Amino acid sequence: MKRKTAVRKQKLSARQLELRADEVLKEMAASARDFAKQGMRSVTLPRAELVRKLSGKTAHSPFLTQIGWGNAVRGSMFGIRFVIMNPDPYPWDEANLGLSVYWGPGTGVMEPGDSILAADPAVGVLAIELGILNPSATPYNISAAHALPAGFSPATSRNEVSYQLYTMNSFGVGTLLERGSLSIAIN
């Protein structure tokens, strides 16, 4: 009989967590500058929330630390990047973790399932390739560029791009880890 060994997260002191958060935020500041040089905007997870998530006090991980996006122009590519951290001692990949992006007015205030059902059919719900997220102190930068059809959202000049990060279970219900929306002006 094989003995199972438990995989445990290394417990960090409060000071170590704060230092780690500061290192990540320094990386995110550099990333935000890079986004700005490319004409992109970005949002970054606040320090207190980052410390909480790095501490293991949240129910789930991995988690998003930053999102960067470019201009939304009908008939062209829309660039969006997600920065994800995996503080777990094991890897995540497409077999057990998913990230989806979709467009639609008001999708950020709906229930998750209703939000996906309201996705604009011109773009649909896009599954983002994550690759393998190994345990790492360095955040992963995931690109999710996609085309906005020329006839996209003709009735409004504002829309929301929404995202959902979730675990998948082949034999059960997945778990929604994070979701959010960005209000985007469409040209």
C-alpha cells in the first residue's frame, strides 16, 4: 500500500507576506508601465487583497493580480491581458482551470450563468488558453486578443467585457473563483 503524502502550502509570516506582496506589486507597476507604452490601460489588485490572497486565507486560488486592455475598435483586434498567480504547490492547466471572456451590456451585474447567456453572439464566449501554471512566485501573463466584428454592438458606444476564472471538474460542478467586468468604450 502506498502512503499518501499531503501537499502543504508553506506558511509565511505576516512580514514575509507583505514583502512578497510588495515584490508582486513592483512587478505589476512595471507591467502597467509596459501596458501604457503600448497604449493600454490596466487595473491592479489592491495591496490588502493581494496580501490576503497570498496568505492562503481565501477559499481558492489561483487568482488574478492585474488586467490590461487596449482600444476597442469595431472590425479590429481587441487586446486584453490577464496576470494570474498560482501560489498553490501544484500546477493548474486547461484540464482543471478555465478563463472565459465575453461581451455584453450589463453582464457584470447579472448572475454568472445569466451573464454568460447574455454574451453578445457576434463575439460569443471565448475560452482563453492558459497553458500550464506551475507553482511560482512570479505571476503569469496571459494574452487573450480577439476580433471585434465590424457590426459589433451597433446600438451602443459602451459595452462591458466580462471574464470568469473557474475550476473545472470532469465529474462534478466547477467552482467560480473570480469574475468581473470592465466598461469599455467601443469605437
